[in-house]
Amino acid sequence: MTLSRPILPFVVAISLATGTAQSQTLTIVNQGGAPADAQRQAVFEPFTKETGIKITVDTYNQELAKIRAQIETKNLIWDMASLNPINERAGCEEGLLEKIDWKSLIDEKPFRAIGGFGECGAPYLVSPGGLVYDAAKFPADTGPKDWADFWDTKKYSGKRGLLYQPDQVLEVALMADGVAPLDVPKVLAGPGGVDRAFRKLAEIKPFVKWWKSGDESMQLILTGEVDMVYAWQGRVNIANRSNKRDLKIVWPAGYVSALIYFGVMKGSPRKEEAIRLVKYQLAAEPQARYAELMGYPPANADAYPLLSPEKRADLPGEYASRGIMQAGSLYINFWLDNGDSIRQRFATFVAQ
Amino acid sequence: MTIADAAPGGTKGGIARDALKRAVERSQRRQAVTMLVLMAPSILFVAALFVLPIALFLFRSVDNGEIRHLLPQTVAAVPDWTAGELPGEPVYAALVEDLRTLKDTPGVGLLGRRLNYAVPGFRGLVTKTVRNLPATEVPSKKDALIAIDGKWAEPAILAVLRQQSGRLTDFYLLTALDLERTPADQLQRVSGEQAIFLDLYGRTLLISLGVTLLCLVIGFPVAAVMAAASPAVANLLLILVLVPFWTSLLVRSTAWVILLQNEGLVNKSLMALGLVDHPLPLVFNRTGVMVAMVHVLLPYMILPLYSVMKGISINHLRAAASLGASPPRVFRTVYLPLTMPGVAAGCTLVFILSVGFYVTPALVGGPRDQMIGYFIAYFTNSAVNWGLASALGALLLLLVALSYLVLGRLVGFDRLRVR
């Protein structure tokens, strides 16, 4: 970025002056909010106690541009970033992240179920999103059972909440159209898959309230503005806990699991410390602690036996075959190639 | 006769006048220099931190450095390539060499991303081709590339390499206007499902006009009352106008979400009063955006109006009334025309500010209420398509300049100034 060139010498001078003093402080960026609080409590604080490496946390909204700007101006504010699968791959391909051979550092076996390590990033969190309704509103057996029910506006006449973003929502639309969850990536990337998903989405569009943030999704369902919503598990858990509510996630309907990776920024002077933190966070105990606090399933399969029975009952667990993992070459390449044009089409679709 | 008209030299008086003229010029020059020195910090500040960054950013909307930098040999081979046709062997050979240089560097990702803007799927094509590059001794690079992926034989896909080989590109600006180039270089509208930006500019204008009008209707009587009230009352009203003006935009926008939501104060009160039996949809839609934006921008309308109205002498109105005009007529023929500079200044200010609004619609609006600012932020931060973000920004700037010109024509430029 040519823009910042005039101020570069100052920035370098300042970072040199402060760099030596802070070499033992890792700066991490994640998405903030409740998940970040849980991460601090379950992982960062015990890590600092054990290693003496301090951790500062910044927040961002998965804007790859903010990482790119730091790399291009050679002014690293962050050492490592929490990344969604698409940004992990894009950042890796475009040289924004350090390539790290995680397999040689960490046993990959317990991570195979979620697709293993990336070329640059290591997955530390699974974030499933599914069909959520308020049990107080639909007593006993009257709640929606699958995505076809979510689409059935005769049976359920109220509004529905969906994420204002095509990835995850197109997958949900295909499940509603009868595609088995595990086949969804193939169908979506195949000929006519995107058109099919949009056609299905058009059926309920007048009934949809679109949400833009996890907080908003919970607001919609808790205030009764919608009867059912597509929402992320961690948010549901926290909403239930802090509002004493009984929101239910219908796992058998099918759900979409995003993986969240840790990646080390290209050229970070604290690469070794960053790797130490990743190794620490991916171990079974911190993974279990984090899952207990936040409610998301652990990325490390070895952490499952360490969970309390109640926590295990909350997780999709036995419904693994109903979950779409946002991982794998087919899936990631599809979204990297077509994401921009699909997002544009989606914005037009919603606005019309 | 002025000093400048005097003949140079000659008479004694002429010499004196010359000296005087020089002295005056010198003193004027000194004054200009002093002024310049005094203003230097502000000029430098504006140039370095305002004009320069904006110019650099606007340049991104036509800059095409990436492709020239990443594919130098291909770009050099392009001139022999006829529009609408497949390129010849030299282009394919150059492409293979360029890709070979890029192999195992971040350049592959950058090139893929850049070409993917124009043709979805080009990123995958580049990655796949780089992984399977043909050997140097292959006789036909063209056949080799087509063997890797049939897409290398499609003119519609390859056209982007030819069209975007120049130093500058109109690609981003065309995209921002929902236009694209066919392989044969004809301009055409993009398909309906991809056409988004013209509607967006229309929506931005519509919301801004609505907000401006509402601000005028609500702000005009307030300003008039303030101007006519006793100093104590006027001061109180002024404080009431200024307190929200000094409050952060973010706080005010979020406050509206809390007030207007289904379980919010407004809906609860309406239901308690029995006016409605179920909550009205007031937030995350157009209503919410209009309410919040009008609230945020109202001071920008009231303050210029007030300052103009304050200067209108009551004697004008009295004179009109004493000549027999009824109060409505006094208002229409005397008061209203005198307030026009304030109306023009207030409307310009509110309109131009609301065209660029981002935070408020993002917080209180639904997907159908996002304005152009939302998409500029999206392309800057999330999609990392800085060229398109800059093109959208350039068009927005043009829009603002045009509205200023139109308004200036309508009411006169001198009236846009607040006196």
C-alpha cells in the first residue's frame, strides 16, 4: 500500500523501540464477544501462567483486508489470527500467513474427523449452526423437526430468521430441498446447484428476517420476532444460560459446521510463541475446558471423553452424519471461486 | 486614473508614483507571503492527509498494476490478439512462462483473486494450471493448456486477459455501473441477478432525499421558534438541539434499536395505550433507518436555518403586515424567501451527509435498507476488492458533486453559504 509509505519509517522506529520490550507478548485477533471471553478464561490465562507469555487480544470481523494491510505495509500489529476456512485458504495462497507443517508438530489423528490441518492454519474450534426454536412456544412435539418444516409456511405461519450471508444459507436451502447433508457440498458445487438453492430460498423469502450478527439472531428468537431461526450453537447455549430460556437445536434436521483456524501472520517475530500457543490450545484438556465454557464442540476428538455428560448431550455427537463441514478442497475451492459473484447475487436477491 | 495607468518614468510625478506602486506591490507580496506562511500548516495537513490519500484511493479504481506486474510476458504478447478470438500460440507460451515464474509464490493467489473478479472460477483455473504446468519442450503450449482444462479454449474466459492487459482499466468503474464487456469488447448490462449497484445508488438517493425532506419539515418550525423566542428560551432550545449533536453517532443509532425493537419502549407504550395490539415493525427496516437518520441529521438542518432566521429583521415582516398582507402572505412573500439561504444550506448539508451514511443504516436497517457506504465497506474489508470499492467511492463522490451543482443551479451558489 503506497499510502502509508511516508509514515513507514516512524512506524518501524516505534515498533523497534517497543518491540524488544514486548517480545514476550503475543497479539491475537479473534471475533470477540462471548466466544473470546471463554477462550481467554479456558486457554489464554492458563497458558500465560504456564509459559509466562502474555497475550493481548484484539477483535475483527474476519476482514482479510486488515491482515493484508498489515502485511503490505510491513507493520504487524497482530501475531496470529482466528480465521474461517475460506480466509485460511485465501490468506495462505496469497502469502499473508506463515506456512506451517502442523502435522510434524501435533498428532493429526484426533483432528481427522473435522478435515485435519490446513496448509497454514490449525483448526481449534468447530462452530455448528442449526435449526433453533423456542420450546416455550412449541410445547411437546409441535416444534419443527426438519428444514422442510422450516420452509412449511402453512404449518408455521410466523417469521423465520436466517443469516444474511449466502455461505451456510444456501447449504440450508439445499437440505430443505431434500439433499442429504453430506451430499450438499457436491450438489452445491455441481451444475445448477446454486440456482436450485436460490429457487428454494425464494419460496420462503417473504417470511424471512435476515440477521447480520450472532447477537441479532438471538434477539430475534428471544423476543419472539421469529418463530424459528438458523443460529450458531454457542450463541444458543449462552442465551439459554443467561436468560433461563429453553431454546432447542434440532440436530437431526441437518446443520452446518464452520471450522475456525489459528493462523500465524506472515513475518511475525513471535512465530515460535504463536506455535506454542496453538499446540497448547489444541491439546485435549484446554479443548475440553473451552467446550465446557462456550458450548461449541471441541476440534480435538480426544477432548470428548473429558467432557461432562450434560455437555456431551448438548453436542451434535451422534448426529455427525447430519452435519455439513465447511472444509475440504471441493467446498473451499467452490466458495473461493464463486463466493464474490454468489454474494452479489444474494444481495440482489434479498433486496428485490 | 489608477496608478497602473500612469506612464512609466518621465515626469517627476511618474517616478514618485512608480515608487509608490512598487511599495504597494511589495507590501501586498509580504502580506500574501505572511498569509501563506500562516496557512501553511493547514494546507500541508489537508494536502497530505486529505487530498493525497483520496487521490491515491481514487486512482485504485482505474489502476491495473497487478496483472501487468504478475503476467509481464503475456501482456507483451497481447497486441497480436484479435478481439473475440482465441489467442495464438505466443500468448499461450508467454502465459505458461509467466505462470512458471509465479509457481510457489503468493503471486498465484493474487493473480487468481484478481482474475476471479472478472470471471468467477478463474482462481481455480489458475491454481489448477500452475499445479500441472507443461514441460518447457512441449511443442504446443496451447494444446497443453487446453489439455489441463478445457476453459483455456473458451474465448469468453480468456478475453479478460486481453481486455485487462493495459496500464489502466475501466473494469471496476464499469462493474460499479452494472456494465461488463463482451469478448468482442461491446458494452452490455450484466445479468439481472448480478445487477446490484444502480439500484443501490437509486436507493441511496431516495433515502437521502427522504431524510432531507423530513429534516426540513421538522427542522424549519423549530428553527423559526428558536429565532423568535426570547434569549433565555432560545438558549434552552439551542442546548436541546446541541446535546444530541454532541452525542456519538454510534450511541444514538444503537439507542434507536433499543427504543424501536418489538419489546422496546415505543412498542410497549403503544400497546399499553391500546393503540396497537401487536408490536409494529419499527426497526431493521426502512422506518427505523429514516427515524434514526433524521434524528442524527436534524441539527445540521436546524443550525443553518436558525442562523439565517436570526438575521431576518422583524421590521420586514411588520412592514409587510402594515401594508395589508395577511400572516400567511407575509410568511409566503417575505419570510420564506428570506430564509432560502438557510434552507439551501441546510438541505445541502443534510443531503450530502446522508448520501455517505454507513453506520446508522448498518445498525438499524435491514438488508433492503443498506446504502452505498455499506457496500464500499464490504468490498474494502471483507471481499478485499479495493479496485471496486474505490470505483464505488469515485461514483459516490461524483454523485455528491453533481447534487451540489444541481442545488447550486437551483438556488444560486452564493445562497449555499451560511451567513
